[in-house]
Amino acid sequence: MDMLLFSLDRDTSTPLYEQLYEGIKDAIIQQKIAVGEKLPSKRKLSDFLNISQTTIELAYAQLLAEGYIASKPRVGYFVEDIDELPFIEKPINSTPTVQKKRTYKIDFSPGKIDEDSFPFTVWRKYAKELIDLHSKELLQIGDRQGEYELRTQIASYLYQSRGINCTAEQIVIGSGTEQLMPFILRLFDDTNIALENPGYSAIPRNHLEHVAIPVDVDADGLLVDQLEKTEANLVYITPSHQFPTGAVLSAARRAQLLKWAAQKESRYIIEDDYDSEFRYIGKPIPALHSLDQNDKVIYMSTFTKSLMPSLRVAYFVLPPTLLARYNEVFGYYSATVPRFDQHILAHFMKDGHFSKHLNRMRKIYRKKHDKLLSILTRHYPAIKVSGDVAGMHVLIQVPHEKQEHELQQIAIENDISILPISNYLLTPVQLKRPTFLLGFGGIPIDKIEPHLDALMAVWSIDKH
């Protein structure tokens, strides 16, 4: 299915079905897909691209209408001979428009990291050592669960840092949470998954729209009482630092949640521990997985925050009870993370550089975190701050008569990017005040105050 691995941009105004249609059409015209070749079924392509079957149906329908593909009832869609297609004249001087992701002068996005602090010299050293004739075996396809050397390092790191006792055999590596979540879901025949509300927006909800069950969160995390009243057999949760509210799942609710999972064989908890490395108040929160006595927690994490978003390395740890099922379902699968990248990361971790980098970044992000809170407390006391115990963003409630979308638009018009909490709601909720995620990870420490002042100025909030 690699032939249909297109880059779909969810941040552009171009509909996903139109992007998919254009991608398949171009592949047919350029003969990247052979005449007579069968296209993937809507269900398979939905799982593969993390988009809804309706989106695929619209794209296929347009290709069918224009004659690029033909439909065989109860069999599928097949590529037509391009030579038989009618010639469509295009203006000679037409220039294709490319939708580029907009960049902003000031960016409070929660996913940004401190670029200046990345250890380029060390990373380059390992990259240069690997790109050599002695590493020629890395040109071949590797282990479908990811390189064993990297999985061994991850298992060691999880034991030392999160109290998780697992083996390399339990770990599966993939290119991001968005790819790994559908893998986990396919391990279950009947999937009713509960998601935190508000919750992580990168979960591919398009193909979960009929099974996703929203469960509210409060200051103590997920409302387990509410979960118990649902038909969910899976729950996706960020217990150590709930995204986006920053709540920490209380000890009582942790015990209650583990008890809920243990009551039925089909129930499992998916724990996303996406930024546990960066905690600024109190002791590190134990991973839910480390408290689990019944093999009911599927642990998931990523190197997006701790190293770099572009590395695209994430992983999950399967309970031993699900390993046989995984091998049965994904016997055909090939790992999507380049082997060279995996080995660079493995060597980086093995030689202690990852731990050193984390220690350094904790100090840097703590300084930024403390400066941000100090500015808000001293100069903008009317702004209510929450979710400030960990991570690389805080939540701010803004005392304003305008709605969230109006304030966001004002910011955009002034070249400032900031995301409202409504972006992460599964169901509409009436908020008392407009609430935003204020990310500070990617902002230089000396720019935090002027950037914050600029945001407040465009919102007409006076500095004290």
C-alpha cells in the first residue's frame, strides 16, 4: 500500500478527499500505479491513512467519474488505461498552487521544542559513523517491530525512569502516535474506545467517529465514574499530565481505573506518557503501567518532546497477553521508521547522551516555565493559569467578552499562533472564559516576555 502513502495536510483549507483524489490521480498519470492494479479497499485505506471511509469514498467517486479508475461490483476499484482517457487541456501558463503550512512571527503552539539546545554535534557523529560501508545491512528491511537494539535501549530507559518492567519483545516502534493508535485498535474485534474530553487531537478520530466515547476530565483527571457507565472496552488516557488540561490522575482514580480494566477480559487501558520527562512541581508521577498487576495497560510514548518532533519515533509496550494477537494481525507489517534513524537513536541512548540531554532540557524548560508564570502573575493577574505542573504549555483563561474563535482570529491577523482548548473537545462544552494553550517550549527565554506582551496587546489586555 506504499503507493498510496500520500502526505495529507489537515491544516489546509483543501478538503482531505480532494487531496487524496489529486494524489491518486497524479500517481496514475505518472504511472506510479500500474494499469489494471487494484486500489486498496476503503476500509484498509482508512486504517492506513487514518482518515474516514467517507473521505476515501468521495475521492474514489471523483476518480471513477473522471474515468481514472473502474469499479467491479463486489471486487473493488481498478486503474484504467491512461491512454484511453479524454485529453483535458490546461492553460499553458498555469502554475500549480502549493498549500504551504503557515509560519508565524510568534508561535505559542504546544508542540514546539527548543531548537537551539539540540545536541547537533553528537547526533552528527553517530550519523556519520553509521553512513558507512560497514552499515550496508541497514539498507535492507529490518525487524517489523523496530530494531532490536533500539527496543532494548527503550526497555532499559523505561525501567530506570518510569518503573516499567518490560522486554524488548513487548515493544513496537512506529512513526508517531497517529500511526500506532490504529495498530492497537486492530488488536480488538469489538472496539468501543473512551477518549478524554478534552483530549489529544492527533488521535485519528475520523475513523473512530462511530465508536469514540467522550469521558470528561476535571482537576483530578479522567472521571472514572463516568467511564464505568459506558460500554467502552478501551480507554485512551494521559494520566501523568492530561493533555491539554494538565491535570494529574489522582491515586484514587488510578486504582479505580485499574480495577475497571481488571473486571473484564476484553478491557484495556492505553496510557500515553507523552511528556513525563518534564515535571516542575513535586516528584515524578509513576506510570500507570508500573502499578498494573494484571497486564491491562498498553503503554505508549514518543521522542517528540524529549528529542525532536521530526524524528517520528514513537512506541508502545504490549502486555504479554496481546503479543500473540499482534503477531497474528501484523505478520505482514514492515517498520516505518528508517533503520538508520533507529540505530542513531539507539547509540545515542546507549552511550548516555539521551539522559544528559533530558537533564539539560529539564533545566531549560523549567526556567522558561518559571519565567512565563512570573510574568503572568506580576503583569497579567486577571489571567487564570492552570496545568502548570509539567510539560511545555500551560492553560490560560482570558477575561474577555469575545469568543475563543474571535480571539484566535485576532491573534492570527497579528501573526501570532495560539490554539484554543475547543480544538481538543470531542463534544461542545460551554466554557466560562475563553481558554487557550500557551506553549513556551520553542520560544527563546529572552523572547517570552515581549511575545506575551504582544499577544496581550492585540487582545487589549493591559500590562500591570
